Amino acid sequence: MKDQQFKRTLITTALPYANGPVHIGHLAGVYVPADIYARYLRLRGRDCLLIGGSDEHGVPIALKAKAEGCSPQEVVDRYHNIIKKSFEGLGISFDIYSRTTSEMHRQTASEFFRKLYEKGEFVEQTSEQYYDEEAKQFLADRYITGTCPHCSNERAYGDQCEACGTSLNATDLINPRSAISGSAPVLRETKHWYLPLDKHEAFLKEWILEGHKEWKSNVYGQCKSWLDMGLQPRAVSRDLDWGIPVPVEGAEGKVLYVWFDAPIGYISNTKELCPETWETWWKSEDTRLLHFIGKDNIVFHCIVFPAMLRAEGSFILPENVPANEFLNLEGDKISTSRNWAVWLHEYLEEFPGKQDVLRYVLTANAPETKDNDFTWRDFQARNNNELVAIFGNFVNRALVLTHKYFEGVVPSRGELTDYDRQTIEEFAAVKATLEHQLETFHFREALKEAMNLARIGNKYLADTEPWKLAKTDMPRVASILNLALQITANLAIAFEPFLPFSATKLMAMLSVEAPFGWDRLGSTDLLPEGHRLGTPELLFEKLEDNVIEAQIQKLQATKKANEQAAHRAEPIAAPIDFEDFLKLDIRVGTVLECEKVPKADKLLRFRIDDGLGGRTIVSGIAKHYQPEELVGKQVCFIANLPPRKLKGIDSEGMILSAEGADGALKVVMPSADVAPGSQVK
């Protein structure tokens, strides 16, 4: 079905996790592009809904509540309100912004599970999971930490290593520990329900790989990679006390896994908004469903959630999932735990009235095809050199000149010159290109095209120089300014999806109460002769160096605090018996060979002379050393660990490293050469 044949569009945005505020990475990846598209559709008179809400269940929230000594509900109430208010402040035009702790959501998620359960769409399995004997509870993946088997990061979680990005099972961790008590967990049997993704694999391959080749390459490629590896059943329940209880007998102490619970929030929020007509939005074939998400959610929205919807049987599937990559900050990955972020609620307080500047910069720098970088210097340059010098400058000149020569009244247009006609053709052509970029979710290019209108206007005024003609040819000045004002009115249309606050301000300066409508973009008769304009104001203002320097210094202070925190010694681990220490066989070896492991950015493969015939060790230090730096050097390694396969290579030990204040790893080496195989005592 072609897009034009859909009667309505349902737009969902990834549910931000309610254990912290929203930052610019969230905005650039999901919420600004979703809002641009929703505003564009509304401007065109199309029927659409923009659905949002907070994701409020899961282990991280339970952990945060435990750390703060409050209830999980208090945590999510606090952050839900901050997030919702922040979105409103930036003009994200949700039709509803609700939450997954609502009663509507509890009922909807429970009913969804029950239907799949009664249809036999789940597989019930008993498996061994880690149990904390001190805390007397099963441990969800995020409650378990240990050493990553892929890169040797000692702070990996049971579901993912944040150092190398590898997805893990808790049982993969080396030396696992409970995040609750610090004790070593034990394996115990527990029963859970699983969604058999493998049952839907053939359908998903056909639906995605054959039916949606138009999806963005990053989305299509990630889906193909998962499907090529083969899908496995995925648990939909967890042993936890914070979440929606599994609504079947024998499931006491178990809740719906947050990845299963959260996307159902799109449905429950729509039901809350449209209690009588929600099924039209979720079950009619003439509804187009779009998910705006970041790249970390591609699998859930393209494979898992569609499998859930198909298993239920009555819902439509997404027509497109225009996911973005990640936005970095000043060359470093945004990190909420390190406070390395530009938080939206703080930006709105520190830059009052400049919502559109942030919207503009995030769109201009949108990580649509690859990770991109936000810097405060670029923020300043785009504001001063583009919004002020191009867009604002043209609008100001057109309005001020009209007030100067025609007392703020739209003058008459005389006979058009060839140059006038050429200019009209140029700005009329913007509409088709702009529409194409918006319809195909290329918002960065669409913004450039909208700004091109202002460039055309600036060039037109610079070339015609009406201020010089005012001495000799006022009819020509009138004609020039009439056309300049028509371009100005066109800017109010073109920029409404991107910069809604500025578009509203511009409409007020033009004394136009109702929006012109998208269909009139490119017209030369938006403002009739004799129409009285409002008072000209500066649409944007220059950002001075001291304002930007304050933000840079704020980040530098954060970085310094992080370095100081990292430099402080880690707490001593729980005591062990001396006999356990004696079991470690730490030796010195000479590096004979060292090379990067293919398709593993963080892994190096070592061939070590251990004095016993040699061995291979894989270590996650490729970000910190070039392979050739280590050849010929002596290193310390644990010699008596059982072999472990990493990226298809049997690793026979672990090379010891120390982490510096800057996070860099330094291999532990003897101060003088010793015989390979010498023991460290």
C-alpha cells in the first residue's frame, strides 16, 4: 500500500526511561524528528497522532529507588513529571504523553499477555538463574555484575557489557556478583514464559527483507544481521517485584519483562487518548504505523514487537521504523551515569526563549546515517551564521524596509522582471524537494532546503538593492518588497515543522492569525496588497562567546569530577580465603605476536611465550594499544583459567591491566625482564 493510500498515520516515539531526565541525544535521535514529521502531516491536513509516554518499570528503576531509599513509584513520578514538562517546553507536540504505571496500561498489558497465553503463543521453560542467598531473591540481569568474557571489563552487567557493547547472558560473566549484597550468586531453577521468536522467523524475513527494502540502511542492516543469525525464544517474564504482575496462576513474584511491557504502552496510551476509536488506529489496514526510535531499539521495534503483534493476531504492523544513530557530545559518548550530557530541562532554564535554536542545531546535526557530534562552538556558529545572519537577517530587512518606505503596509507589485520570475521559480521549486525529504524522513536535508528559501530571499534583496532605488523608482521598490514579503510568508510555512516558536513569532510580525497551510507553500500571493504588517522584531539574537564558554566550562567541570572520581581507589572487594588466592597462577610471558581480532574493535589476539610451549590469549585492550607496541614486551597474566572462546578463538588466560584516572588501560609489566613462565608471588 502506498503512503498516499493510508487514511491516517500513527506515530509512536520510544518511551524514555523514567530514571533520569531527557538529554540532547534522546532529542536528536527520536523526539525532534518525530515532532517535525507530525507537525508536517498536520500542516498538510493529514490525520495523525503523536503518541508518547514514560517507560516506568524494570530493574534500573528498582535499583535507583533502593539507592535513594525511596519507592520505585516515587522515582518514576519525579522523572515522569520532569520529562513531560521538558517536552512541553521544547514544543514536542504529543497528542498524549502518558506512562506505563497507569491503570489503563496495566489492564492493556495484562490483557495482551493473557490473550497470547490462552492462544498458546508462549513457551513455558524452567531454567537456572542466579539467586542471591543473602537477599533471598532471584537476580535480574542488571542486578549481576562481573567480568566480561569478551573484553575483560570487570564491571559488565548480566545483560550487556557497556565497555564493548556485547549483549550477554548473566551466566556468561566471569566471577559474577550480586549488585544487592555483593555476594556470589548461585544458580537455582525458576519458571518463565518465552515468546518463540523462531516461530515467526520465516515471516519476519519475508516481511522485512523482501517487503521493506525501502527502510533506512542502518535499520534494514541490523534486522538482516539478527535474522541471519537465527532467532531464539525470548523470556517475557522476570523474577522481580517492580512491574506488572504476570496475570496467570503460579506466577507469584514474577512480572512482565520490561521489553514486553513497554511497547504495549503505545497501545494503552492510544486507548487512553481515544477510548472509543483506538482500534481504528491500531487495527485498520488503512492506518500507517511509524516508530521513531534510536538504533539501540531497532531489534525490539522491527523484530520483537511485530512478533508480539502478529502472535496476538488483530494488530497492524509498522510500515516504517526511521531509527537514527547516536549523538555524541564534544567528541565523547553521552553518558547519564557520568553526567556527560546536555539535559533538556537545564537548557530550557539557561537559554529561555531559545527552544528553536536547539531544535535547529539538533536537526542540522541529526545522526541520521551515522553517529554525529554536538559541540557548543558549532551550536554558536549555527545560531550566529545561519539563524541570525541568513534567516533572521532576511526577515528583518524585508519588514524594516517595508515599514520605512510604505509605513508597514504590503505595497503593490508591478510588472515582473526576468530576474523576479527567476527568483519566483527558485523558491516555488523548494516545495517539491522539501516534501520529498520530509516524506522520506531525511529531516537534515529538509531543513537545508527550508533554509534555502531564506538564502534565495537574501540574494534577491542584495541583488535588487531597493534602498538605492528608493531615490529614483518607488514603484520598483514596491514590487521588490512585495516579493520579499511573499518569500517571508513562505518561510513561516516551511519552518513551522522545524521551528514552531519562530514560525509563530514570524506570523505575528506579519499580522497573520491563522497558518497559511502547506498547500500554499511556493505561492506569491500569501500577503495581499494593502495588508498591514505587525511590528518587526529580531527573530533570533546572536550568542556571545561568554555564554558558550560558560557551557563549555560546565562540561569541563563534569569531566574533571569524573576523572577525580575514577582516580579514587575502588572499594576493596569482599574478603577471600588465602587459599583461594593461592589458587591463582599469575605468570610473566613475552609477547611474540599481537594482532587485532577481525570484526572486534576492542580485542587483541596475543601469542605468548609462557616458558611452556606458548599460548594464545585474547584481551580487550585494542582501544588502548596498537598491536606493534606490545610485541617483545613482557606482560603478567593469569595462567590457570580454563580456556574460553572469544570470537571463535580459544583464549588461554587473562592479561592483567590497571585502569587509570582517564579510563585508559595499562598492561601490568615487570620492571625488568624475567624468564618467560616466571610466577608472580
